[in-house]
Amino acid sequence: MIHMDISVLEATWRRLDTIFAEFENIYVSFSGGKDSGLLLNLCLKYMAERGITKKLGVFHLDYEAQYTATTDYVDRVYRDLAERIEPYRCCVPFKVTTCTSMHQSYWRPWAEEDRALWVRPLPDSRWGAEHFDFFHPDMWDYEFQARFSLWYHARQPGGRTCCLVGIRAQESLNRWRTIVSDRNVNKYLGIPWTTRMGDDVYNAYPIYDWQTEDVWTANGRFGFDYNDLYNLMYHAGVPLGAMRVASPFLLAGQESLKLYRAIDPDVWGRLVSRVNGVNFASIYGGTKAMGWKNITKPAGFTWREYMDFLLSTLPEVTAASYRAKLATSIRFWRERGGVLSEEAVADLRSAGAEIDIGDESSYRTDKLPVRMEYIDEIDSDAFSLIPSYKRMCICILKNDHLCKGMGFSATKEEAARRQAAIEKYMAL
């Protein structure tokens, strides 16, 4: 990371100088959260100061199930900025991952067959599935988002298109990788905070180096409007860095589901009916029942036996998905192996685990290359990295269908489908 002797605000103004000089068609991906809201406000301020009168596109995926304050904020943005923006509020029944249910791995916002269960009515001004010729029923939300940029580009009179995304590297390792990875060759003119999405279509991340405190400083300094939900969360005692505006059914949102009951009871009542398992996840999210490291198993069971029992209680399709991921992980650690710290290796040896330490690793790391069989459990600070049947039990109890807790992002089939979709869109 390169440190410069300028503020993050000045760095952002310079990035916007580049974006508005190099791209003819520009829109902001707006979630209703603090980061995308800040980015939208910064862009509009920049355009006003530079005398840029062309309307700015504002793209919003409306997930139907969300806090009332978020809906009010989105409504306010589209209403109050109507003369300055080009609105794209998308209410589309794409597939969205859910981790609140053992029976559902996804749900569909605005699905017509679930109209009686909708959390709220459709917005008056919206873009529906009928407006997008590329939409199909098996499309996931991330596929729709990637395809939208190409659809938007095709509707423009010409030139290059840039989607501005308000991600910050502080938020997660994956977001940091998006910016700094030297493997990302698909950048515009080699600019690290850009990513190619298709021919003449790029994403850009102008506020990637901002800290949470910077966001609120800018909102206060410039008097920017923002989602009132953050005020409610503050009064509810949520730490500044833990405030999130995201789908309530995602794995990361399980622990915050209970906030809906306190902050937005009317919406909470509808969420319980909308997706299976919501009430259970809100009660037990962040407890042993939802699979923290200190979860206990029934007496007389090994963790492997407990895993087999849990799998036997699931629908066959769901259980088969978990078994496939487990088989992949077992094969990986047995044949290729991973890397672990010296401390983790010492813990394994103390526990009597049979491990094979290699001479060198294909990974760029100082950690030791290790091949091993799955173990039942281990008491180690590296618990989340060591392959064990207890970790698999945690994934099952968390309804972590993708097994992110085991280091997975998707199955081969899921990854291939996603990659095929991306390649297809980039080739259009």
C-alpha cells in the first residue's frame, strides 16, 4: 500500500478527475448504505463544483426485505435528486443466498408467486424483470449486477462506461484484495482501483482507502444526507464499525437479525413469514446454537458422528451439497494440502494428529505446507484453519450452504456457472 501526503478526500477528487475525463457514461451502484451514499454525494458535489450538468446514473438493487429507514432513504434519494440523476431502481426476482434456513439455500425478492408475503409494496417507479432482456429465472443477484453494466453501456450513445462502487478496503479482506491484487490485470490503464467488466466497461472504487471515521466526518462536514438507520443503530448500542445495511438473510446478517425486532418491529413481523428460519436465526444468532467455536455436541458422539446425524436430518439435496464439499475438502488436505503456521502445527502434534510437513509450498507464504487427514476437533487459535469435523458441524448449524466457514466460496459447479456467466457478459 502506498501512503500519500494528501487526505483521502483530496485523493478521491483526483480519482474523480480521472473518471470524468476518461469515461463518457458514469453511474453509481447505490445500496442505501453509508459508503455508497457517501460516494453518491461526493460525485454530485464534484459535478456541481465542476459545472458538469449531465445526469448521473444511480443503480439500486431493491431486495424488498430491508429496514424501513433504508427504504425511506432510497425513496428520498430518488425523489429529491430527480433533476440530477438517471434512476435505475431494480425490483427483480433474481436468486439471493439465504443462511437462515436448512431448507432454502436462496430466496427471490419480488417473486410474483410470493406476492401475499412481500415485506412491502412495489415502489411506484421501478425497473422490473420485464425491462431487462438478459434476465432469466436462474440468475443470481451478482450475475444481474454484472450484466446490468453491459446492458447500461449498450443503451448509451457511445464511449466508455464506468460503474462507481463504494467499497472500502477496511471492510473486508476480499475488498482489500480487489484493490491491491497484482493478479488483476483487467484494470483501466493499469489503475489499481479499477476492474474491467467488459469491452469499454469498468468498475471503479474511488473511496477504497477511506476509514469509517472518514465517512462520518465527510457527512458532518458537508451536511450530506444519509440513512437514518445508522442513528437508530447508534442508539441501540451497535458499534460504529459493526453497522451494516445488507440483506437480513445472509450469513453475515444473522447476528443483527434481532435488531429488526427492536428497531423495525413492523418489518420484523413480515420477515418471519418471508423466509424460513428467520425467527430461529434472530434468537440464536451469535450463540452456541448457531455454531460458534465453543459449541458442544451430544454426549457419546464424536464430531464426525454428530455431523452424520445432522446431515441425516436435512433434505437430501441440501445434505448432498454438504457431503460434496466435505469430500472436496478431504481430498484437498490429503493430496495437495494447505499451509499452517508453526503454532498450528505444534498444536496438531500436541493433539497427536498425523501430519506430513512438506519442504516447500506453491503458496506465497512463510507458513508450513501441510498434508493431513481430517481430525475430529482441536483446541487451537488456528481452529478456523484446521480441517475438522467440528468445523463442518458448525457450517451445518449455521446454514452456511456455501461452507464459507470451511474456506469455500462455491462448489465447482457453482463457480463454473458464475465464471461462465461473467465470461459471457464480457464477450457481449
